[in-house]
Amino acid sequence: MRRPRKSPATVSKRDPGGPGWAAPQLLIAAFVLLLAVAFAVTGGAPRVEPPPPVVGGDAPRPPVEVEVRFVVVDARGLERPGFADVALAGADDPSARLTAALGALRDDLLASGVWPADADAATGFVIELDRRRLAVVDVPAAPAGLRIDVDDELAVMRSLVATARAAVTADEVRITVAGEERPSLWGKVAPPPG
């Protein structure tokens, strides 16, 4: 007797064409078992070291100790150099160095009675233009009732210019009062044109 022929669809259902161990369910189970063994051998989840702290950005820099040079010019025009050790917050850039030198100049002139006690120290800004260094010295506005004579104001202004030239080797110095160009420093002496 002859066996009846089976259709190709019936044959593929019973005989997938490969060994029985290659069934998808068995392969997935074997893969999970392999992961479990690897997890147990390595001691659990992999250890990830924390990243190093980010330096820069908003993190404050430690102060930098520098020596600044300032120049005191008296009413007769005689210059006397001065030096001061100051701590700069952050980087040692020309603007920070000039501001520190102007603060040291104020302290010296305040001690000698030339700088008015009511007036704050000036702030310095340094700009590079066409290979020339421009220093802008911004003096705070005079407080109400500030009393200063012409000789002292002239000495302060000359000292500001000489200090800017010495502290940051400025080619040109401009003086502003409270961020604006004004006809006089504190009411008596006109700033130099540059």
C-alpha cells in the first residue's frame, strides 16, 4: 500500500526543518540563563564611577595674589611710584589688575588726605584696539557736599592717568565719571582728552 502524499503545508507544520533545541522559546530561555550567570559572576550590576567635578563655568576661582604698581602725582607734578600686594578674585586680567591698582592708589591718597574720604575708588577697564591698549578709568560720581580743592583734584586726576599707564602699560587713558564723559572730574578739573 501506498502512503498518501502530504501537502507541503502539512509537512512544514510538523517538521520545521531544524533541530528541536533551536526553537525560539529555548533560545530566549538560554540567553536569559546566560545573563543571570554573568550577573552572578561579576558581582551584580556594573559599578559606574561618578564623573569628575566640572571645573570652570560658575565655580569661583581662588584668589590670585599679585603685586600692582600705582603712581602718585602731587600738585606740583612730581611722581612717586608705589607698589601693593593685592588678591584678585578670579583671573589676572588687565582690567582686574588696573582696578586693583586704582584701589591701592585711593588708599595711598586717602592716607595723605588728597583723596576725599566720601569718594569711592575708581574702576578700570582695559580694551585692545588696533594693537593699542586703551584704559578707561571710571570714577564714581561725587557724593553730595564733596569738598575738594583744585590742587587735590588735579593731583587725583594726574595720579589716575599715571597709574593706568604704569599698571597696564596703557597707550591711551580716558577718564569717565559714573560711566559718562563729563566736563570735570569732581566739579573743578577737566579730564584730559586721552
